[in-house]
Amino acid sequence: MTIEGTKIGLRKAIIYVRISSKKQLEGDGIRSQERTCRDYAGYHGLEPVKVFSDVMSGRFISRPGMDAM
């Protein structure tokens, strides 16, 4: 059963993924991270409702995707 597209009993979650450089976009890094997070969420009864991402070094405290959360 759903209410406004949300399954009853599932808690909402967001996903944040990050890769350090545009070169990593050529691989499966960001998709793999999101898939792993979605698997984790499903296992723990969480429903991912939004995905935030960044393509920049983690050494920066302020990152657009992180800030948008």
C-alpha cells in the first residue's frame, strides 16, 4: 500500500555519492555507489527519496551536492 508514492512502513532516506574527479565518470564509480546505497537502504527498511552527488575532492568542506542536502 502506498501513500503519495511512499510505501507504508518505510522510513525515508536520502543518498549522497561522490567521486573525486571527472575522469572517474568514465567508470562505474558513482552508479556503483548509488546501487550500494540503495541496496543498504532496502535491507534496512529505508526508502531512498532523493540522490545528491558531487564530482569533486572530499578535501573541500563545501560541495554543491552536500550543501543541497
